[in-house]
Amino acid sequence: MGRRGCNISEMTAFLHTCTFCNLEDMSATGVKYTWTNGRRGESNVKKRLDRFLANPDWLELHPGASFQNLARIASDHSPIICRLVPLVKKKKKIFRFENMWLRDETIHEVVREAWASSLANGLEHDPCAIVKECAVKLTHWNNTSFGHVQRSIKSKKGPLRYCSVVLMPQHGDGCNVNVWEDFWLANHRRLGPKPDGSEVVYVRDLLNDAGDDWNRELVVSLFPHDIANKIFCCFVSQSSPDTIYWLNSSHGQFSCKTAYFLALDMFEEIEQNDTEGPIKLWSAIWKANVPNKIKLFIWWALRNYVPTAENMLIRRLTLSSASCTCCGQLGEDVMHILYRCSAAKEVWVRCSLDRLFEENEPDTLEDLCHVILEKNPSSWEIFIMILWGLWTRRNERFHGQLHGRERQVDVVAKHLLSEYQVAVKKNLATISNEIKETRSVVWEKPQPEQVKFNSDASWQKETSRASLGFVARNHNGDVLLSGVRVECYAVSPLEAEAKAIMWAMTHARNRNFQNVVFESDSLSLVNALRNRSTLRQIACLFS
């Protein structure tokens, strides 16, 4: 395609060679032209230069081979992919009647309508066709009435799981918590069913005779190693009964604030499972190193909130012209301004990004963004800047504010992006220097004859696994004692920090240190211990 011709003598020699070697040109799917000279307008030339040739022996060896011309990315030639094994297409799902449909009375009306429609179309002598028509009608009715059952069940499991873990029993004497039926161990809804022949019913049955510690032999015999370790990390208290507390609050009391944050976490997890594609797109937009106003524009454009001619007509606003300000075509929408307009096409050709869209023509701006993210993510930021430039050019034309550089959208976009990123880099360097100059927090020595214990903990939400550590120093800063404990479990970060201090206290008591100061980075825990107030999550630790 284009003005440029070809050398007939060279093509004749090539044809003779193919005939001599018995090579045949294999038809390929994908892009039609595999080479372009990259020029614009009438000087642009496209040809199908790249071909896959094979002889009958090779075709007999690979009878299921298929060929596809891919989109050009880094070269002016399109790569060709050869698949020796044919692609297995997903089989159409076989219709099956679901027994649950009978619970909905409207199914009878659907079947009657399908049967009547088939008879009206002259299918009374073809019962198979009538049944097929009923299957089509029932499938459509199922999609609107029941929907995707497994997907619905999965979406409901998230809220149910959150509801089951936010209310948790606080271990006291263990007389009221059922070992097998109640949720009393982090990340385990139920430990049941109860083994045959076991006399253990309540948590109290897992304790020793005194009721102040676990019967370790019994616990190990009933549960796997990981669950047994979690049980051993739980504290029991003979002096207080079992109580229910709100897990998302340090004081154990329900509040609208904690319920609100719980709901946010719940819906965020559900949306992440159901809409990974959109989340990936929004994440790429907000993390892009471009000005914030341009991120907001992309957000507005993706939601079709920008004032295009089409949107303004929908809002019944008076316009002098509803056509595109660049090409004059009627029906100016977001995709026309940013992609389909001939003026926009010229910009994408100059940037060599047009080749990415040849294989699958994008229908929406979201499709356009996904193509860039999947095929050329390194051009993501300049792609966003060009979108902004195309919209700015449209507005300047719309308001008659032309300045002679409206055709250089790609050049201006690259220049603005470079300037912005240089400025951001300088700003980050300045902030980094200011942070370095700021006086860092220095560990303060204890008073003479005092020993200071610094404790800390890390906690992993997914597994409830915690790591504890402490270090003890004297007034000279000399390390007297230190310890690290990796295998530990906690239901919250607060409990992990409390267990770290508890562990440090145990070592201080064993070493018979008399004058001891404990230091932790958990402010709520420190304030509770200073004020001798009770935090429900850790009440049994310090009872």
C-alpha cells in the first residue's frame, strides 16, 4: 500500500527460488501489512514483506500449525508467531437444567412462552428444536434471575468471614468457649468436627488441673503442630470469665469508627478479587510520575465526565457546532478527541504508538490504556501526557485560543514531562537533605542502677504470625541481655507488642533485676500500662 514499487527482477529470482525449494506461502492472521517506512501522509508505505514459507514435508510433520502476524513494537517489521499445536478454543458450555430453578415460580411462565414461540414459528413437528428454544430462554432467564451462582457465593463469603472474626472470645477461665464450634483461635473459624471418643468440649478441658496453663500433651495429641503452637501462645486467666470483645478496637468495645474501617477493608478485598483489571489501571494512573491535574483529567475522562460536545448536548447546553473542532466530524466524544480523530491519529503515528493498536482496535479509553500497560508500559507516562495534550489542543481550538503549536502535541508533552520529572527529582533531593539534617531520635540512657528494656514486635496480618524481640542495657549503654523469638502468634499488632513486653518482663524477673524501665513504640500500650487501664485485647496478659 503506497506509491513505492518493487524490483521485478529481484522478485522473479525470489519466486524461482521458492518454486525450486517447493516452498509455499502460509496464510497468517493478525495485521495485514508487516512493514512500514514510518512516514506520514502520502509518503507512508505499508507492505506484507514478512512471510512464513514451508514445504509439504514440514506441513505433513506439523499439520496443526498456525501463523499470526503480531503488532510492531520496537522494529518497523511485524514479528510472526508460529504455533505448532492448534489453540484449543473454550468449548461452549452444555445446557443443564438446574434443580434450584424450580424454587422460582416464574420458570413455568418462561417455559410456556418458549413453547408457544416455537409453535408459532412452525416447529410443532420438531420437538428437538422446541427443547433447544426452551434451553435458550431458560439460559437467558437464569442470567437475569439467578446470575453466576458460584461468583455470588464467593462474593458473600468475604462479608461472612469478616462477621465471624470481628467478634472474638477473650480467654478467661475457658469454661464457656466451645473448642470445636466457637471461633476462639485467630484465622480458624472452627476447629471441629469433634474427634470420636474425645472428652474435650470446652477450652477449660485443654488446661491442666490447676487451670493456669495448657495441658500440652493433650493439645499436641488433638491438633496439628501449627494449631497447637497458636494455642500455646494464648493466655488464660483463672480470675476472669470468658467474654466477647470487638477485635478491631483496642478497648474491645464496638464503635462506628472501627466498623467503618472494617467495612472499607472488607469491600476493598472483595473488589480486589472481582476487579483486578480496573484496580491495576487506577493504580498505574495514581502512581504515574506526572502532574496531579493530569491524573485527575484521566480519571474524569475514563468516567466520561469531560465536557465533550456529545456530553454537553446530553445536558441540553447550546453549542454553535456539535462537530469535532479538528476534523469536523459529528459526534465528538472522548474516544474521538483522544484517538479516532484524524488529527489525533497523526500524533500517535509520530510517537510510534499507533502500531500497538493495529491488532485489536480499542473501543473505549479504558481499552486504550490497557493496551499501553500490557504492550509498552515504559511509555505509560508519555502516553498520559499526550492524552492531556490532545484534550488541551481541543479546548484551545474550541475557545479560539490557537498559538501555532497545536500540531506539536507530542513534542510539547515530552518537554513538559521532562521538566516536571526534573523538578520532582530536585524536590525529592531537597527533602532528603532536610531529613538528614533533622536530628534523629537518640536512645536515652537510663538512670544509674537502672536497667532499660527496649521491646518491639512485628506482625503479619495474613498468618497472624508475630516476631518478638528485646534488648536490655545499663546506664553505660552496655548490652546486658537480648532475645529474639520468631515463632509466635497474635490476633493484632497490639497483642504482639504486649507479648514482647511480657516476654521482656519475664526475663527481667528471671534475672532478678530490681530497678527496671520498659520502653516500647506502641503508644496505646504504654498509656494503658501507665494508667493501669484495661485493654480488652490484652486483659488476660496483664491480669
